[in-house]
Amino acid sequence: MTNMARRWMLLLLALTIACSGAVFTRDISEALGTGFKPASANPPPGPDRYTFISVQYTAYEWYLATWKDQVPLCSLITDHEGMPLPGEVYRDCGETIYEKWIVQKPCMATNKRTCTGFYISPVRNYPAEKEVPAELEPAAAWVSLEGCEPVLSTSTNICEIAPTLVITGQEPLPGESIIRIEGTYDGASFNCDGTDTCKFEIPSTDEDGAKVEFWAFSSYGDSSLIYSAMVRVQKVDEGDPDQLYWYADVISTQWTGEAVATCSGAWKVFPPIGGAPTWLTTPKLSEELSSDIPYTYLAANLIQQGVVDASSCADGGLAPGGGANQCGLELARPAVTEWQNQFDDLILTTAEQTSVPARLLKNLFARESQFWPGNYQGMDDAGLGQLTEDGADTTLFWNSSFYEQFCPFVLSEETCGNGYIHIQEEERLQLRRALVGSVNATCENCPLRIDLPQANYSVGVFAHTMIANCEQAGQVIENYTGQTAGEVASYENLWKFTLVNYNAGGGCLAEALTYALGSELELTWENVSPFLVGACSGAVDYVNDISQ
């Protein structure tokens, strides 16, 4: 038997054991013919690439001497202004002198020669050059699909032929290249030698999908990090050969296709096969977000700001409690319809950029503010999504990428670099209030007393706020179950739990989960929502309104 034949037999045996009878199809056989073989037993070394670069700097020379003799005992060279640091004294003067110097008392005598111990005195400074280590950009690997088309509205991919998984290595260093791709698919090892791309047809999986780990080796002598992905493939056979197709979904930080459904990665869960329910989708056109709902609070604001003349109605078209009466609502109906749809283009663009479902965002704004982006009746809630300081705290703490973008507008970059949790409480308060202010479009000197450009800006803020809440909700679930969110709840239920977190807070979510788990109930909305009681009870109608 030839070496190549042995490799084929070993790989087929490994796949048979790992996949319980499932075998890779034609494309993987083609990969075998180009060097596809079992991966090596040893783990990849990972990135290991450093170099030294020359930098110009100012060197500062000091000497350390005894007070009694004033004779220099050692010379210190530093690369910064100010006194030498303790570590530099230890480095240049040795352990014996350091241990005496670090504990000595200050010399307060007029005649310094009567003091014991040491002093440090500057000598000179001069331009110098030194070599410092620098980390080079490592190799990477990315995952994509062939034979599939993304369906934006459902956050999935539809494939007319069995989908092909493509793993592509990337080498950023000039003169170097990717020489091998290795990994495991559902426990079975693979190795594409002598190439920077590895392709194989993906067999159908169950609803939970299959785990893929992959990495790339470089001619530099190291490898990329070990990356992971979850891959789900479902074959749809409607009995007609012309109607045969596949749904394919990939969750990975290295995914290069259309953005997957937001929070799937954080929760480690796939959306429902074939796509999410309508309220968790993003349409192709903004016109599909259009609505014609008679919002009484919005109508009242348009009447009060003179957009609608309701002087012919009783009480000027206004009802007690801040809404419009029936007469005022009828007169305001055209303006209400126009106003509630003016943000649709921006909502769609934001959804495409952040992968937060567009219909979720629109439903959220409808429930929170009826699209009137100021303060609600003088309360602290502000903007289209009615953000509070507590909500801003959630956003800044749980959405680190948004914090890094927003913080430098308020605080210095140096302060922001410490991270939200490590800055002073006064600085966190300043950030929270700035974030709430950024979504509050109330403006005394603007037409209709609304700053529409600021309202438009706030749409993106609320999308990032929703991402923060899905991260926190996922962590709450993991804390109380000991499992990832996706292991104990479905994609749609996790979004409903996220809305609880957004509306009522993590404490309400945690309490309801605790009672449901204590009753040994599955974590579905139907099982958890009855435990939202007392001050948390309002979240039930809130979630139901948004998810309908």
C-alpha cells in the first residue's frame, strides 16, 4: 500500500469514528488529492514573531553617591524625564546599594556630609539610539462559504448546491506565505498542505451544528491562533429535484460573509433554521418598515408644536394624560404617519451596519417613545429608545467597542484607555450623562423643539445599547445556569430576555430565571415571564408588544 493510500485510509477511518457514519462528499475527496490529510498530533505553536527596531531618544545620566564622601558609586542611564525609578536603581547599582537606598530616610541636615545613605544627582542628557522589540502582525485564517447566497432579511444563507466551507490563510509579512491549513471538523482532523486555502463540502448537521477549529501555518515558522466556528447545514427536500436547497449558517469571529444575526456569537446559538421570526429580521427595502399606527402621544406632540391644527377639536385636540383625543388624532393622522416613517432609511442602514434587526429597532422606538425623540413628560428617559443613566451604564460597560469610540469625545484618550470599569466614578458619571444627552433631541431653539440630526445620530447609539444588553443578558443566563446562553435557550427567547434586561434590568431577569430554574422549567419566554412580578411585571407587556 502506498503512503498516499495509507493517508486516505486513516482519514476515512477517523471521519467514520468522529462523525458516526457521516462522510465528507466529493469536494473533500478533491482536497485529498491536493494534499488533504490528517492534521499533525501536536498543537500549533501560535504566533511567535518579533523584531527589533531602532528608535531615537534622549538619554539622561545620573550618578548615585554617598552623602558622607560624595563619591559616585554607580552611574544610571534612563530614557525618561524625572528621577530614576527604583527598578532602574536596582538594575544599574546592584542589589546591595538598592536595598539600603530604598529604605533610607531623607537627609534633612544642613551639612549633608553628616547624613548616612545615598543621593542621586543628574549629570547630563544627550541624544541616543536604542533597539526595542516590536511584535509583528501574525498570520490569520478566515472562513467563508461557496455555493451560497446570503439572505439579509433572515440572517442565513441559501445554497442551491451542497455548501462548501472555505478556510483561507492570510500572511501579512512580505516575503512570507501560508504553507498549510490545519484543523478539525466535528472532531475529525484535516490538513491541506502546500496551500493557503482549504475547501470541503459540508455534510448536513443537526440543529446545533458542528464545531470547526482551524489555523494556518506560515513559512515564517509559526502559525496563526487557533480559531473556532460553529457551522450548521440543513438540507431542504421538497420532493421536486428543482426545489432542493440547503440552509447554511456560520458563527465565527473569522467569518467573512454577510454579518450574521447580532448576538448569535455572544450567545453561541443559531437563529431558527430558515431565518428568524419576522420581528427579528431586516428587510431589503426601507419601505418594508413603513407603518401607519395612530400613536396618540406622537399626535399630541405634533399638535402642541403646531404641525397639526386641532383648534376645531374639544380641548384643542388634547386628552388628559398627555395624549390626543379622538378628534385630534384623526386630524393628526397624516402627520403621524409621515413622522413615524421618517427614520426608516436610517434604521435600515444602522441594522445593516450593526446587524441589530431593523424591525426590532423600529418596534422598540414605537414602544418607548412613539418616535418622539425628546424627554418623556419631563422624566429622565431620553430619546427614541428612552435611555436612562442606568441604561447608559449598561451600554458603556458591556459594549467595549462602543465605549472606545464614544469615550474620547468626552474624556482624554489617556483616561479612556484605562477602560470604563477602571476610571473614576466621577468620570463614569460624566460619560453616562454625556451618552444620555447625546440621544436627547429636545432643543428649545429648534423647529418643533426637536433636533432631528441628533435624533438621527441616536439610532446608532440605541443599536449599540441593544448589543450591550444582549451581552449582559447572556452573561446573566450563564451565571445562573453554568452553561452558555445558547445551550439553554433559543435565539428568539434570548432576544426576549434581552428586552427584559433593557426594560427592567438584569436584576429582574435574574430573579425570573432563578424561579424558573428552581421549578425545573425550560428557559422559554412562556415559562420565565410569569415570574416577572412586582416592579418587574411591566416587562411582560413590553416584550410582547415589541415581539408581535
